Amino acid sequence: MAIVGVLREFDSDRGWGVIDAPETPGGCWVHFSAIAAPGFRALAAGQQVYLRAENADQDGYAYRAVKVWTGGPGEPPDRIPDSDPGARPAYRSTLTIVYDDPTDGPTLD
């Protein structure tokens, strides 16, 4: 059964926040990875959310959200795909290593 909560705060830069609900006294810690939504996952303070939580000692909170969603009490699939399958990923990283050609440098005789 889904818990109904209200987001107390969410730091998009750090990727975590706190949800208040009667079933999670003191607040429920939530990480962006628990948000069941496509694309960039963030929440806004004051937003009503639905969640599943577990008992945990997470950064001083007795509860940790294992799944959070918006839009209604019906729980969405664990992974909601991005709406555009051809879209670029949210981030991308590359590394190019170029070595000097040893024949270009000075020679030791």
C-alpha cells in the first residue's frame, strides 16, 4: 500500500530530500534514484508524492524511501523509460589519450 507524503525539501544538486508522512515520523529520506520518473528526476518542496519506505538509519532519518512517484496512488513500474527512446542520455563522458610520437623528440646519442 502506498504512503501519501509531502516533500519537505529536495536538493537537486545533491540528489536527495525529505518527505513527511504520518507513517514516517521525523521524515523519510529520499534519493533521486528512488523517484519513478523518466529523464532528470527531482521533486519540489510542498509537492504531494506517493511512496514505499523501509526502516533505515539514513543520514539521521529512521526511514528511507525505496520508491517515490507522483500522479496517483497506483504504483508505476520500477523503471519508467524515457518518452523518446532515441533521446540522448542525461550525461555522457569521453576520454581521449594522445601519446607523443617518440620519433618527434630529441635523440640521445
